[in-house]
Amino acid sequence: MAYGDFVLQRDLTFDVGMGDIFVIMGGSGCGKSTLLRHLLGLNQPAEGEILYGNDSFTHAAPADRTRLLRRVGVLYQSGALWSSMTLAENVSLPLGEFTDLTPSEIREVAALKLALVGLAGFEDYYPSDISGGMQKRAGLARAMALDPDLLFFDEPGAGLDPISARLLDDLILELRDSLGATIVVVTHELASIFAIGTNSVFLDAETRTMIAHGDPTELRDHADDERVRQFLRRGEA
Amino acid sequence: MSAAAPPNADLAVERHGDGTLLVRLSGTWQLGSGALSSAAVEREFDTDPPERVRFDTTTLGAWDSGILALMVKISALSRAHGSEFDASGLPNGLERLLRLAEAVPEKGDARAEDAEKRFVDRIGTKTLETQSLFRDDLDFLGRFALAMARALRGKARFRMSDLVLLVQQNGIDALPIVTLVTFLLGLILAFVGATALQSFGAAIYVADLVGVAMVRDMGALITGIIMAGRSGASFAAQIGSMKVTQETDALTTMAISPMEFLVLPRVIALSLMMPLLTLYGNAMGMLGGAFVGYTMLDLSGLEYFQQTAGAVGLNDVIGGVFKGSVYGVLIALAGCLRGMQSGKSSSAVGDAATSGVVTSLVAIIVACGLFSFVFYLLGL
């Protein structure tokens, strides 16, 4: 991953298994969010390839990319709700574009998705009328609109109080169990990493490459690299 | 506490025989209270670096970060000259702050490169940048053409409600200012023309002047300039703000092209509205001319209208409206392009809005020039 001549991260090779809750972690500024952008196709890798299953995502034709992205749901750090549309319209947009549901069916499904994240009754509110935490939940409802089997969360716990963060973790686990979704999370909230993570990759800002890969609990106890163990123990030896 | 307020900051240096430099600090060392200079200490180091530096702060009053800056400088000086820095004479809080300030060594490559490039280097760099910017602009136009092709096949993804709102915002909402500006333009043209033509006794031809000028070129151009400021800026700012909040990314990862969803309705709206606004502006301009005719030249409305009708042909009207619609497309494309190219901070969105207006203006002026040339060649 590079910006012009500046290489942000190199030699990243890892697999996200189906049904994993895969954590991308590392210190501040190491390129976690940038990696996420690459996985979503928002940035092109300077070198290398990203595969969804056996299909190359990086070199896919636009039509194939569209097809692959239809299976993906993304929750952005601040929700990234479309500010000129109500919450219901936000959730309804993918439904309207990519399904054959009638408008009234779409309205029902959108209301259902919002209810699932605890926002029943807020369908006609605009994003600017609700709190940050509620915006995140609405963003999640939208990410789940098409029942994706691959979900990406960019710092989901950021700005949430401890209880809300715990509820979000429980929701993520529920999504994995009931929808069979594979989830990729960018985060550095240790509580969440250990509560939900089954696999992970650790990006290092100094050496600009990945220095650990595997189950977070394993890495905390047995990682080769001192820095990884320190990170996962919040600086304790 | 003594009744009198402590005197202003004072720093005195004393040399002791054992190679110690004693720095005596007294008074109130705070950021607001006058010069906090380490010049005396620096002089000592320059002339004869001491073996150690000690401090006497018994008469030091209130202090804040002003004194900390001084301490850091002296500490750096001692390090540079290999002198021992004895911080024991400093107040406890100050000593701890000093240690904190020096705890993390400066990161080697963190300081931004500020090399003052030579003039020739700067020309070269700027040329390369311009070349890649030009490529970006062409890329945008290419993607837009693809999106337009999809639209014509009926497969483009945007919301009709967005298009309707844009039509209202860029058509109906623009009527007041278009009315004002085109009316005044017609009035000014007539006034200037009348002043000249009256001396030939040919004042009636003011109607021709205003009519032909407005309908052929000025109506479309001035309306285009108004809309460049209105729509060019708003499109750039709207799309730029969406980039900042990641709303455009959210569209992309939902497999909805921002080009189709955001740019297409804006271009369609403006290309529909500009011809109508141009016609309206033409009419308002002629009304302004008629006003001058009536008040200054004693021309009745009917006389003015008949004279204008004689001078302005259907070809002229169609030509002017065509130019107007081309300007509309150019303004929308320029505004959206700059919005998509916006950076991620609030000041970047402001820059994008400015750039949207400027690019729109340049585009329509260049188009106007080209039209004049081509129309002349074609005898239109």
C-alpha cells in the first residue's frame, strides 16, 4: 500500500477464513483504515492482489466488482449516512437498487432493519438529528440491508460508552452466528478484540509490515514479537 | 507572602570558580509578563562553556510554561556542550515538566521537509503536477461519458427525487438573481448604446443593439456566469462535503457509482434549466432595454418591441439557447469535478468550491470564444 513514493505497508499476506471475526489491529497511524480501504476497493494496491474466494477483486472488471460488492456490508467510522436522506431512505436505497421488492415491502424491510439495531420509530429522522451512537447503529442497519455474508467494521467502538460497545460486540457475534457472516473489524479496543476476535493481523508502523497473525488470545500469550504482546496487554510486561 | 507584588522576571548568571554557571531566576516568570530571554546564558556558553549548570530559584515567584521553554533551551545547550545539567535547584513541578518534555526523543523523520527549492526545480515540479491534474480531468470526463451512456440506456442509478430537487434549486430558485442581473445588463447596454446613437439621431437602433447582443451571446453568457457562481460552487461544496464524511465511499462500497448517483442528475438538471433561464434572461434584458427606451428615448413599448423583432431572428434565439445549454453542461461538470477532487478538510471543501466556480467560468468563457469563432466561420 503506497501513496506515491511513500510505502505505507508492504508484504501483507493473510487469509480471512469464512466465519472468522478477523481483527485488523496495530498502533495509531500504521495503516489499518487504509488496509480496509484496499480490501473494499476504494484504493488500488501499488502491488499485489486481493481475492474474494477464488475471484480476483483487484483485477476484476467493474461488473464483477459490483457483483462481489453486493455481498459486502460496510460500517464506516462515523456511520457515513447520506445526509440528505432519512434513516429509512438510507436503508432503502440498496434495497431499491438491488432487489425486486415493491416499495411497500422495501419500507417494511427498512423499518425491520432499523428495529433490529434498536432504532424503531426513527425512520423519518435525518442523520443530523440523531446522536453519534445512533448514527453508527443506523449505519449498521444499512450495512445489513442486503443480508451480506461479508461485513467490514471501521473502528465500531470508537466514541461508544462501555455498555454500548459491549452491546455492539454482542451484536457482532449474533450476526456471525445467525447470518453466518464473516466479519472484518478494524479496531484497537482490547476488550472487543478479545471478546469477539477469532483471527487477526497486527500491522506495525515502524517496520511498515505485518508482524503477527492469528488468534488474538494466542498472540497475547505466545506471540514472537514483544511489541505485539505489549500491545495486547495494554503496555504491561 | 510579602505585601509588595514580586518584581518582573529577572535572570542573572554567576560564574563560580569550580566551573559552575549559576543561573539565578527571580520574580514572576509568566508568559504575559515581558521578555523571557536566555541570551545571557547563551553568551556564557558561547564564550566559555561551563562544566555544569546550576539554578537558584529562591526568589522565584509564580511561573508557567514561559520558564519551561527557557529551561528546555538551556538543557539543550548543556547537552550540546557536554555540560552537566543540575536541575535540583528548580521547583519540583518544573523539574518534572522538564523531564516530561525531554522524555520522548524527537522522531527522526517527523519534521516536514521544507527545503526551499530552486526556481527551476519548482517550475519542473509544477509542470509535472499540472500534467497529472490534466490526466485526472480527462479521467473524470471519460467516466462521465460512460455514465451518460448508461443513462441513455436507462440503466443509470440515481434518484428521480434528487433530480427534481436539483431542477428546483438550479432553475426556479435562480430566477430572482437572473431577473435582476439580466434586466440590469439590458438596461446598461441600452444606456451605453443610447448615449452613442443619440448623437447620430439613430436612437431607435438601441432596440437592435440590446436585442441582438442579449439573444446571440450576452444572455447565455451572463446567465452562465451567474450559474457558475451559484451552481458551480454548490455542486463542488456538496460533493466535497460528502467526500469528507465518507458518504461517497459508502456509495462506492454499496456498488453505486457516485458518478451516476451524484454527477449525472446535476448535469441533467443544469442542462435542462440553463436553456430556459437563458430565454428568460434574454427577455428580461430586452425589458431593461425597453425601460431605457421608454424613459430616456421616448420610445413606446410597442415601437421598441417591433424594432427588436425586426432585428432578432429565430436563428439568433436558437443559437443563444444552444450556447446556454452547453454552458450548463460545462458548469455542472466543472463543479462536480472539483467536488470529487476535494481534499478531506473543511478548508479543502472551501478550496473546492472556489475552484469549482473558477473552472466553470474559464470553461464557459473559452466556449464562448470558440462559439463566436465557429459561428463566424459557419456564417451563423
